[in-house]
Amino acid sequence: MDAKPPKRRTAIENGETGEDLVLATLIGNGDDLGPLVRHAFEMGRPEPLVQQLKHLMKKKEVEIEELCKTHYEEFIRAVDELRGVLVDAEELKSDLASDNFRLQEVGSALLLKLEELLESYSIKKSVTEAIKMSKICIEVLQLCVKCNTHLSAGQFYLALKAVDLIEKNYLKNIPVNKIKIVIEKAIPIIKAHVEKKVTTHFNEWLVHIRSSAKNIGQTAIGHAASARQREEETLERQRKAEEMNMYGMEFVYTLDEEVSEESPLKFDLTPLHRSYHIHACLGLQEQFREYYYKNRMLQLTSDLQISSSQAFVESHHVYLAQIAGYFIVEDRVLRTSGGLLSDEQVETMWETTVAKVTSVLETQFSLMRSATHLLLVKDYITLLEAALTQYGYKVGSILEVLDKSRDKYHDLLLEECRQQISNIFSNDTCEQMVMKKDADYESNVLAFHLQASDIMPAFPYIAPFSSMVPDSCRVVRSFIKGSVDYLSHGVNCNFYDTVRKYLDKLLIDVLNEVIINKVHSTGLGESQAMQIAANISYLERACDFFVQHAAQLCGIPVRVVERPRAGLTAQAILKTSRDEAYLALLNLVHSKLEEFMALTENINWTSEELVQNKNDYMNEVVFYLETLLSKAQQILPLDALYKVGSGALEHISNSIVAAFLSDSVKRFNANAVIVINNDLKMLENFADERFESTGLKEVYKDGSFRGCLIEARQLINLLSSSQPENFMNPVIRQKNYNALDYKKVGIICDKFKDSADGIFGSLSSRNTKTNSRKKSMDVLKKRLKDFN
């Protein structure tokens, strides 16, 4: 307990406070005293710290002295050893100096070599870098030279490839800044130059392709026309074979294996593809698409405008060929340009064209006044349809315009045919045609199936018809051809019924109307009327040919048109017109006969002397009838011949009866009856002879020309009868006098007055002796009066 306080005091006396211990510990450990010094100065108390450091320094000095005292001998020995080491060190130093000198002598040369080597390495590095930079510059400049060469040669794609290569691989690595700047400035200029040049070339191509479109379209339409002609020739040979085989004639039909190939349409799209590709390389692909579509639409709009300085019928082929060429080009562009055009764009252009062309055609068709013009335009339109259909374009709307205009076309065609047929009838002399050689016979008779026999006649051949018949048939045939030409290759494939409808219209409204006008025209003679009637018969026969010809042109088998009810309505109409012509002929004949029969006024109806000679008028009548029936036999069919002969004789019979009834004949006697009887016998003999010589007897076995004179014969028989009162006997009247009329007989009997020596003297004379004949006549007169 007594020892501790002194220790504390010693420490205090030695000045070892807690801070001194901390400071001593820090120094002993080698720690940094900076923070402690900084803290002392920050606190404003550096003096205590300085005192503590000094105190610590003194303490360490004391410790050193004590340590030195303790190890003095060891220290002395160490100093001695150190001195020995120092001597060795000096020797070593001397050796080192000597070695270093020698080393320096040797290394100086090597050092110079090393410096030269290092300098060489530096030069090599610089040269290598320079070579590398030069190579880059050379490659870039070579590409620039190539680019300029390609530009000069117009090889813009290669020029752009060179520019693209410079941009991607070299531009960032060009070591020469000036070259880099020049190239960077030149690249946009080059691209702009290329774009300008390519656009210029493309614009030139646009002009060229538009000017070439007409030739392209005409070539395509020409190919379509050739194909159509080959098809029609094939169908014609096939129809011919079918018809000949049907009629038992051997005919072998073969298909032509060798068909000439049409030369392909050639036009160059290279400038377009090049321009499109280069614009794609420039990143202007969409811009070029719009530019192309816009310019082509402008061209199309211009092409769709028709020329006002030229008639459409003269310019339609150029107009339509231009459109065809335009869309053939667009089809090729669509298929080969790789997305330059879209289907929708082409469809839009086509719809615009169809609408415009349809409008133009409707307007132009409404202005046309010629069927030929309509047909010319129609043919070219159908060829346009055939050409463009191969490229997938739908032309149905345009063809519908043709279908809508078919009535107008046929109206114009009918009007033209009306004019032609009217001229034919006006110029026809109504004289039988004379054909001097077989070529004339073939073109005028066989061509229209007008022959009565398949045997070739002897020449010169006198036809039963006038030139009006074959000339009219040619007009009808041309009408059929025109109708088929217009309706073929249109909207409707089966147009035979339509052709037949228009053919009926031609025959009824035109041909028949002209015939009727001719029949009823003034100044027509009997021979002319007879020839017209004969002509109508042959025109009626030609209707079968017209139907067959129409069917043949329409591709309809002959067996179809040979079926019942396959004929024309016009045949019945022509039959009616023929009958009307016969009636007109009979009227003319009657008029002429009336002129002859008017000479009966010169007969002496009350002659007391019996004249045995025939009256002159009857000779003229017989001569006229001979001429009339001879002419009729040559040109009229037997039924018509019978109508003419029977009508004429019946009219003569009526005229004889009318002569007895005439007011100019106040009375007549038996001598006049005998004269009339002689005339009638002459006429009856003529009637029997002509009925047999004309061949009518074989056809009309139960008929005769004599029967047409029955009324006159029965009247003469009655007036010549010894028992005229038998007329009132129904049985006898029905047997012998059935053609006589009560009233007429009564009037005639009142006029009859015979002489005393006459055969009927006792019947008519009021002043002669009474006898049975007079009583009979009186009885007849009385009964007739009672009957009336």
C-alpha cells in the first residue's frame, strides 16, 4: 500500500500525463500525428502539444543514452566491423567503377545502335501508317475514278454502287481530312446528278412508250384479227364438211397442225426498270412509284380524249389501238417491275378507261348515220376485246354499248337496204333475165337456190324472173352478212334468233313494202305485173336460202334450220303479197279484156241475116289470151297460171252476160245469140287447148278453163233452147242452169225478140202466130216475174 503512491508521484513528476502516454503510443506505433496536430491548432492550444513533444523527445534521449551505456562494447565492435565493411565497400566501389567504365566503353556503341534502331522502328511505324493511309486514299480515289467513269458512261447503277461502297467502308476511315470533306460534299451532288439523269431518261422513255403504244396496240389487235380469221376458216371448213356429209358426199375434214406463230410484242422496259432500281438504290422508291403513276395517268387522260379535227370513224382505230397499247404496257410493267405498280392502280386506270370509252362510244354511235361506219367501229372494238382479254382485262361494259346500239345499226342498215332495193325495183325492166354462160347462172340462180332442177340448162338460158330477184337477193345476203358481222363476237354468243328477227324485219318492212308499192304503182302493165308476181314467188323461195345462209354464218347446223317451223314469217307475208300481185294482174287483165269486150257494142243484135263469121273482138280476145297465157306459162307456177287463166275467162264470161244486160242493148234476136254462141265456142276450144297444153290438166284433173265460161254457156244454151220454161224446173235448173241468176235471166228474156223465121220466133214475137215455143217463153217470163 505504501509503494503505490510514490509511483504515481514519480509519473507526475516526470510529467507523464495521459496525453503523454497517448502521444508516446502513437509515435511508437508509427501512426500519423497529423490529425492530432490539426486538432490542437483547431482548438487553439498548440503549446501543450509542443511541450508534450519536447518532453517525449527528452525522454527518448534518456532512453537512448541508457541503451548506449548498456551496449557500449557491442556498439564499438559494430563500429569496427562497419569500418572494415567500409574498406571493402571502397574496394568494391573501385571495382564497380572500373567495370562500369569498361561497360560504358562497350555500351556506348551499342547505345548508339539502339538509338538508331529505335529511330528506325519509329520511322517504320510512321511509314507503315503512311502506307496504310495511302492505300485507303488510293482505294477511295480509285472508287471515285470508277464512279466518274460510270457516270460518264451513263452506268448510274454502278456509279451508285461505288458511292455506296465509299460511304459504308471508307468515308469514316479516310485519314486525309481534306479528301474526306471533298468526298462528303461530292456524294450528295453525285446522287442528285444521277437522279436527274435517270429521271431525264425515264421521261424520254415515257414519251417513247406513249408514241409506241399505238403500234403495240395495232400489232396486238392484228394478232387477234389473224386468230379470228383462222378460227372462222376452221369453222367454215367444218360446216362444209358437215353439210357435204349430210348430203351423202364424202368429205374429210382435217385440222391444220401448222399454225403460224404470231411474232411476240416487243417493247423495251429496260429504261423503266433501270430508273426504278436506281431510285430504289437512292431510297426514293416510293417517290418514283408516285411519279410513274401520276405521269402515266396524265398520259392516259390525254389518250382518252378524241380528236376534234377528224371524224371518229377515221380516227377510231388509232384511238382504240393507243388504249390497247397503253394497257398492254401496263400489264407488262405490273408483271415485271417488282412492285412498281399495284393491281389496284391498274384496276383504277382500267375502270377510268372503260367509263370514258363507253361514254365516247355512246356519243359517237348516236351521231353516226351510216351502218358501215358503225360496223367498222364495232369490228375494231371486238378485236380490242379479244386482244385485251388475253391480258386479263374485262371489256364486257364496252361490248354492252355495242349491244345497246344494235337496233340503231340495223335501222341504218335497213334504210340502206331500202334505198338499194327501191333503186333495183325502179331500174328493173320487168323482163326475163337472159344468161349466156354458166358463170351467170351460178351467180344469179344457183347462188340463191332458185333453180328448178339440179341439171345445168342450155345457154343462153332465159330465167323466169327478172334481174330484180337476184339483185334483191344480193342485198338481203349482204344484210345478213352485215347483221351477223355486227352481232358476232359480242355479248351474246347465240345470236341466230336475233339475226332471223332482223332478217324478217328486212323482208317484211322493206322488201315486201317496196313490192307492194310497186304492185300498186300507176302505169303498171300486165306483163310487168305478171313478172312482179313471178318474182315474188322466187323471192319467197329464196327465203329458205336466206335462213340457211344466216344459220351458216352464225355457226348453226343446217339440220336445225331444216326443221319444221324454222322458216321466216316473211314467207307467209310474201305469199300474201304474191296473191295481191295476182289480184293486181287480174285487174289489169280485166281492164284490158273490158276494152276488147266493149267492142260487143258493134254487134248487130237484131240482124235479120245470120252471120257465120266470128266477131273481130273475139279474135283479139283470143290473141290477147294466147299472149297472156304463154307469158304466164313461162314465168308463173301452175297454180298462178291457173288463177290468171281462170280469172280472165271468168271475166269474159261475165262480160258476155253483161253485154246482154247492157242498157245499150234494147233487144236482141236469135241471130245475135247464134253469133255469140260461135264466139263462145271459139273461146271454149281455146280454153280446152290451153288447159291441156300448159299441163294444168294433169294437176287440176277435176277442173278446166271451160268451166270458167259456165255462166255465158248456160245463158246461151238457155236462149237457144226449145223449152226455156224448163229453167224453172229445179232439177233441170240445178243440172243445166245452176250458174244463172233469176233476175239476170228475167231481164235478158225481156230483151229477147226473135223474127218469124227465127228459131225462137214463136217465143218472143207478140205479133206472130201462137205456138208452143212462144208459150214456153211466156211461161218462163211470167214465172220469173212471179219469182222476183
